[in-house]
Amino acid sequence: MENVTNEALFEKLAEVQAMLTAQGKYAGLDENSVQLWDLQDIADYCKISYRQAQCITAAPYFPKAVFMPSQRDPSKPSDKPRWFAGEVVRYAKRRQIS
């Protein structure tokens, strides 16, 4: 029988927790979801790199980005685009990305 250290057990539990968290993040999402995603969320959902997500979001038929008001000046939009998760899911299903 193999001896298991506390450190090894903790590492395995952390791996399992990370996998469950990743699965739970996208569980229950559908085309009506109104969460706002950034580029990293899109990359994670589609299982692609951040750079590939940048290219996909620049495509002409990709859903339009939402720009929230800037924290410094609410009269100006933020420079960080966001997308509605439901629209991204719909696009991914049409294009069979994920």
C-alpha cells in the first residue's frame, strides 16, 4: 500500500475542486443567460486561447460587445468590452465551437 502524504492529498483535492468549479461555472447556461463575460470567460467556455477569443469576437457575426460606464467617468464607456453569455452560447452552438 502506498503512503499518501497530507501535501499530496491536498494537491489532489485542489485539482478536484478546480475541475468542479470549472464545470459549475458554465452549468445551466443557455441562450437566455444574461451574465456578462469578458474575453477570458469566452476563451474558457469555448476551450480556446485568449488570442483566439480576440479573433472570434472580431468576427462580423459575433454578438456585439457591451461597454459598461467607466468607474472614473460614468459618462464615458469602459474600455473593457463584455458580452452577454446567452448570446455567446447561441453563437457557439450555431458555429459548433464548444
